[in-house]
Amino acid sequence: MAIFVRPLTEEERRSLDALAHSRTAPARDVERAKIIWLSAQGMRGPAIAQRLGLHEQTVRDWLKRFNAHGLPGLNDLPRPGKPPTYTPEEHSEVIAAALRNPQELDLPFASWTLDRLQAYLQEHKGIGIKRSRIDELLLAEGLRWRSQETWFSEKAKIDAQEAKAPPPQDPEFVAKRGRSKVSISPHQKAV
């Protein structure tokens, strides 16, 4: 059985026309408006589905919702489940803090770790957020943790840069160190 959109009011027609041809509205809203608009032009559900690359049932569902509720029927319904734990503002605070140099914030370290970032957010921003959630937020933003170097290699690099010379190396280190101890006994050969 074919389903068509009910007759549109002039206000609905203007709103749907503007939304169906919008380049700035969310894509899902534009798509839903196009379904109603094309149906109002006399196009059948299967043709609308093919033209928009949708399933026919999707087209029928949106036509039924519009017919029952008008323009508000095209909005998303509340989704079941637990509401978000952290607000978008808190997400922004986490990202902004992670992108700042800790020394600019008068903190005694030069780079962030998840523990340091978590402690900073709790103490200075009042955001009690788990390390795992911080990591998820940063990864979702395309931010990756750099692998940290040890203090020794960083110090050697800094000293070398200051002296404009290669990092200090002792060519006699192996001889001075002596022979390494074998920590694993060699396997005995089967006879």
C-alpha cells in the first residue's frame, strides 16, 4: 500500500523547502525534509528511497511520523539509556588542558601523563573524570600520546644541544663494563 504525505500547510511547505535545499543544516534533517518534500511532489515511497539511497521502510516511517506530528515529527526522539556523564563543556576543558603546556599553567612538569592530567582536572577544574575516559576523549579528537624518553636521553640531548656537540659516549664502555652475565642457562643438547 502506497503512503503519501498529507496535504502541507503553506508554513510547512516553506520550512520543508528551505530545509530540503539547505547546505548548512545537519544532513539527517535535510534527508528527512527531502523525503517529505519529494512525497509532496507526488513521488512514491520506493522512488524516493531509490533516489535518496534509503531503505523503503525508512521512507515509510518518516512519512508516517510527519503525517502524525508535522514538522516536530522529523526531530530525533529521546534515546533510551544513561545520559552522558560529562557535559560538552567538560569535554572541551579536557581537550584544552591536554593541548596546553603544563609549565604555562605553573605546574612543575614539562609534559602530561594521564595521571597528571586527571589530577589537574580534578584539582583545578573540578572535573572528576577517569583516566580511561580522558584517553577515549583524546583519541576521539585524534590526539595521541607521544612515547616518553627517559630522563637520561633527554639530559644527554639537552647537554649536546647546549654544547653543539654529539651526545657524550665512552668508546671504552664495553671494556670497562666487563663481561655480561648470562641470565639464562643455555639449553642442553639432547643426546
